[in-house]
Amino acid sequence: MSALTFYAHPKCSTCQKARDWLQRHGLAVIEKDIRTTPPSLAELRVMLQGQGGELRRLGNSSGIEYRALGLSAKLATMPEADFLRQLAGNGMLVKRPFLLGAGVALVGFREPAWAAALLKP
């Protein structure tokens, strides 16, 4: 498998669970701090395709900054490009963990989904 890029927040317990799971399964990743190095617009577009075009799946709707900006309410009328630019400009607005690689586009950690995508026989 080609390189996997793993965006995570150092203090995120879900990110830690995902990191531990990746390590237990011997999956090497390039890890990036989502705060200081948010996913690029190109990466967000790839993730959006991997999530069936559902913008809401990319946003950290439980995050303080996301809620403070009222993005949940704005999402229905906000142009896709504007939403993606906001996410690319502030990694704390992005749902995490965020994992990209060849044929892999996973956001949030759900072990069965990650196993199905990453542990192919």
C-alpha cells in the first residue's frame, strides 16, 4: 500500500485510538498535526469524494470553533468551495482523525470501516 497520511490532533483521544490501531496492524503513516498543517484543498476534495460528496462528514461539528462559527447551520447554503477553504485554513474545523492514501479516504475512527479499507486479504 502506498503512503498513508494521518491527520490528527495530539490531544484527541479518538486520534490516539486510531494511531494505536494503525500501529498494532503494522500500518506506517505520515502523521501531521491537523492544527498546524490542515489538509490541503486537494486532499479535502479527495476525502469529499471518498465520503460520497457529503460535506457534513468532513466537519468537526462537535468542535468549539466549528460551533462558534455556526457552520452546521450555514452548511446547507454555503458553497462547497467556501466550506472547503475554511477547513483548509483551520484544521480544528476538520473531523479527525483524517486518513488518506491510494484508494483510502477515512474520516473519524470506526474500527470496522478502517479494517475493511486497510486490512485487505
